[in-house]
Amino acid sequence: MTLTTYLLYVAAVALLILTPGPTMLMCMTNALNHGPRKAMTSVAGSVSAVLCVMLLSAMGLGALLAASETAFTVAKVIGAAYLIWLGIKTFRSEAAVFDPAAGEAPAQRRSFFLRGFLVGASNPKAVLFFAAFFPQFLNPAAPFVPQFAILALTFMAFEFTVLSGCALGVARIAPLMRSSRAVRWFNRVSGGLFTLMGSLLLFTRRHT
């Protein structure tokens, strides 16, 4: 992989990650309702999901989803159902007021990590994307593992940086939105967007 190829990859990754999506919305919502620490826990979950999706793509799951309509549909429905459920839950949630002095139980950290992981892994088209995206930047004459490691670590670093920036940025302005009414409306908008994203996922096809 040449330097020019890598720079093209970096540009493509930056454009992709900066496009708003469910994981970015989730991290911002968690930062407002639960504070930066729990939001960063969900960021860790999302980044872990990205790594798993890339590994599954490299192991051939992307080829399976591309070849099997049934497998793709099952994965799509499960991912869409989770996003819609999360949207309804967020929409109906009470306006939480984050207390920086409140303690955080290990079970809560696991819960937010799992939520981030599930949102990050909820779209089966991500597996297809990585299966089609990575080979364009790999040199077939060079060893696969070092190239894959570089591409994967680059993507994860960008993902972590952008999601962390969103979460911590919202956490910084959270005191300005501490009224119940403002947080309630933020949750309603976020819940509606989660539900919309899940609904749109139901209409996605393998080849677009």
C-alpha cells in the first residue's frame, strides 16, 4: 500500500465518519442525559463494534450477506428493530438531569458499553461496506494482515476521535440545556431520528 493510496483511504474514512449517523446521535444523547463518562463508555462500545464488523467482513461474512438475501434480510430486520426500539425508548424517556456527583455502578458502565456496541453493529450494510471498501486499498502482492491492521486502526482512531468530540462537546454545553423542557425535546428529536434511521434500514437493499 503506497502513501498515496493510504491518504486516499484517510480522506474517504474522514468523509464517512463525519457524516451524521446513529452512533453519533447516541453518543450526543448519552452525553446530555447521563454525562461525559457514560457517553465515552458508549463511544468505546461503538468503536469495539467497528472492529468486530471489520473482522467479520475480513472473515467472509460480508460475502455471505452479499450472496444470501435471507441472511441479509434477517440481519437487517434485527438491526432495524433495535434502532426503532431505542428510538421509542429515547422518545419516551424522562428529562434526566445529570448529576456530576452521582456515583456510577459497574453494571451501568456495561449497559452503556453494550448500547454503544449494539448501535455500532446494527447496520448489516456496514459489513458489506467494509467487505467492498477495504479491498480497494489493499495491495494483493503484500501481506494481508499488516495492511488490514493499518486500515482498521486508522478507521478506529478516526471513529473514536469524532465520537469523543461529539460526546464531550455536548457535555460541555449540557449545563445550558439543563431545563427539563429542553432535555425532553432533545430526547424526542433524538428518539424520532433513531426510529427514522431504523425504518429506513428496513428498506435498504444489498446492492444500491
